[in-house]
Amino acid sequence: MTKYILLLISAILFASCNKENIVTPTDPVSNYSKVLTIDSANVKIEMYNENSSILYVGYNEIGFKIFSNNVELKTGFLKYAPIMFHTSGPGHSTPVQSEFTYDNSKGMFTGYVCYSMLSDSSTSFWFADYNYNNEFYFKRKQFDVVLGTGNQMRIWFDAVNNVLYYLTLITPKDPKVGLNDFKIILHKTIDQSSYTEVSNAQMFIRPWMPSHGHGSSSNVNPVFTSYGKYEGKANFTMPGQWFVYDSIVVNNQTISTPFLYLVFDAR
Ligand SMILES: [Cu+2]
């Protein structure tokens, strides 16, 4: 009897522990969810997003599975080219990894995309072109992007160099009181159709709590890792709203404005 009760208690504990991160049992890749499927003739592409079955404005860690005649393909590359059309004006693209390659540990072609805008049903529409290995092409397939909580993107114009910069937050999307991993990705574009990862920037962050008029110590300036990404640490020493100012220097020139900051609600 005691044995049975212990078993029951452990079962309940186990169930409640798992409640927070529900994993869809049919999902082949643990923390990725299927967003959409495109198929025609014998070719099929499935798109996945990390921790979500929808795509958000801002940073998305995505993946693709590719099938030909129901055989999964794992070699070569996938190029994903999103383009947004508005009812007026020319179309524009958005920062995206230039090539997705197969990641054995995730069982997908993986990479990132940063959507700069949300779609709606009347004025703004997202489409994407897909190119697998220059062998299969899908053109102008429509999809949706919605606003998510915690995602942030800043876009500003550098008049000196005639360049648009895009700074996108990767983490924290759910900031905690204390030291947070602070990851961002930086792009530039001159035509809003192709975007380049900026990999030679120096960044100097300064967290600031506007309601109390103080900052924090023990922060770590983000340094370049790969694919235009920078990693550091931001210390939110109290609960509440924090700004993180980011001063960005490229080739000895400050490219950010004094008002460039991201907003966090630390809990
Ligand atoms: Cu747009």
C-alpha cells in the first residue's frame, strides 16, 4: 500500500513538473513546432519555429524539413527569402540567414529570421521564396506574422553612410531580476531587399531604471559570436522596467543614436 501511494505521489509530481514545458508528442523535433507545410508534385517543405507554431515579429529560430517522394533530404542548403508587399509602395524583405544548412542534432535545416513587420488581412502581406540546392523552387508562398510579447526590434537610418540598421533582440524575452543572458543580432541594408549581418561591431550596453534613476553594475558588453550575433549580460537588480541602452561602434564610428535602447520588464 505504501509503495502504491509513493508511486502515485511521484506520478503527480512528475506530471506537475512537466506542465510548464508541454512538448507535443507527435512533434519529431523536441522544442520545435510545425508552422506550415508547402507541397507540390513530389516535393514537400515543412517549416518549424522554436517553441511556437506561429511566427512572430522580431527574432525567430526556425528550421526546415525537406522531402522528395517522401524521402527526407539532408544535404546541401535551403535559401529562404521572405518578402512583404503592402497595398501601396514597393515590397521589402527582412533580415534572414542567407543559407540554412542541415543540423543533425535538430534534424532540420536550421537558422534564423527577423521579421520586421506583422502581416494583416488588408494592407500588409508576407510571402516567401524557397530554394533547395538550386534543385527545387517554391515561389511567393503566403504566410502570417503576428506580434509576440517580449520580441523587440529597432530600425534606424545612418545618414552618413546611407545605411539602414536593424537591431533585433534574441534574449531575454522574459527577463528576470538578476543577471540575464543578453543576445542581439545586428543587420544593415541599403535597399531593404538584401540584408547583411554586421560582424565587426563593438557594443557598449548600459541598463538604466528610469523610474528610480539608477543603473546597475556587473554587466557584460555583448561580443560577436557568429551570424551577426552578439552575446553579453544585463543585470536587472530590481523588479520593474529597465531600459538597456546600446552604443554601437563600427569601424571606429558610432552608428547608434543616443536614444537606442531596448525595454525590459524584469520580474
Ligand atoms: Cu512591411
